[in-house]
Amino acid sequence: MLPCVSLVFALTLECNSTQARCIADVVNPNETDLAKAEVKRAVANSAAVFVGHVTAIEYVPARTEFGDGEMLVIRMTVRNWWKGVEGQDVWLNTANYRYSDGTMSSEAHDYPYQLGKTYLVYANATRDGLHASVCTRTKPVELATEDVAILDGLKRN
């Protein structure tokens, strides 16, 4: 019997001229259905997995280490749940903040959601709520047909 091997790699992503570096585990290279294994790992590492439609992108009051400001949040109407506390509406927090003095802070890892678009979201839990970054398998739903089929299969098991 071969020992289980887990590889780690760094991935640099470019979105709108920003870069984000993600560290990701690679599943056992001996796995016969690699896509299924990757989805299973992503589900295991996520607090919530769902398809959601972006209904609003807005700033809400927030307290940060730099003082009072506003955090950009993504409001979604959920169309299907696979993991997490089921409900109709979800707010995803971002690491984008603006302050009354005009300064802003952001993180390159934030996923670039667009109003009116629908996404398959693999969200992590933070102390302030859910967050999904470019380092998760989050993607537009039209690019997620394989993931959705695998998720539906896992849900039945």
C-alpha cells in the first residue's frame, strides 16, 4: 500500500491588474477521479457551499484595527445549498474597507463578484461571517457545471 501523499503549491492569480498568491493542497495523485476528490476537499474545507445570485454590492458600517469604517459586502439570494446554514439570503464579507478620511484598504484575494451574476460559492467562516476568496473554488455558475454535478452526487450519498 502506498502512503498518502499531499502536495502543496503556490498559485499566482491576476484579476484586474492585481495579484493574489494562494497556497492550495493538491489531493492524492493516486485518486482516480481527481475532480471529485478536489470538490470533496473543497467542501470539507468550507463552512458553506451554495449557488447564489448577487443582488447587492454595498458598504456597511464596520470596526477595524484602523478604526471605524465601512466594509464592502456581497448580498446574495441562494438558489441551492450543499453545506452550511440554509437560508434564502447570504452576506459575504470582503476585505475591502473605506474610511471617512478617504482612505481605502483592500486585499487582492477577494473574489471579483459582479452585480446580477450567479456564482457557485465555497465560503470560509471568519469571526465576522462568511468570506470567499479567489483561493477557493468559487466561480461563475456557468463555469461550474462539473462541480455542481459532483456536489449533487455527494448530496445523494
